[in-house]
Amino acid sequence: MISFRNDPELGVFVCAHVDEGAPVLLALHESDASWTFLCGESEHGGEEPGFVHVHHLVDLDATVDEIAGVPAGHTARRDTPVSPWRVASISPRPAARP
């Protein structure tokens, strides 16, 4: 079984709210295999993302470990900290028009 507990020193990006203890409601497993964990809010005031070891997130909320097997290029989202995770492909961004 894939688990973040198998790689507790894995560094991940987090929004400022998650860095301050807000629950993770959105996770992005980017195509480059990096992870970003977000609170789900759309406004963050241009704050720089934080960088933490994933075990800190799992220690605060064990259900974060449920998404460790989400493939790169996908997201995991939930409405509340007790809602089930929903996995979807990251939509490609439309090409910029000249």
C-alpha cells in the first residue's frame, strides 16, 4: 500500500493557511511528481507557499495519507475534513493566444 508514512521526509508545498493549521481540502500531485496541499480557499493574498515534510500533515490529519497513491497529474479534493476524497485529472491549461 502506498503511504506517505513510507517517505516521512518528503517535502511538500502548502498554502499559508495549511501551514498555520487549517485542514487540507485540496491536494495537487503535479506532473513533475511534486505535491501541493491547500486549504481550498481561492484567495491567499499573494503569499509565498510554505514547504514542510509531509509527515507533519499526516500527524495532524491521518486521512491525508489516504491520497498518497493519487497519480501524478491528478488532484484530490474534499468538501470538509471528514468528507471523502474525490480524485480527478488536472485539466491542462489552455494555450495562450498570440
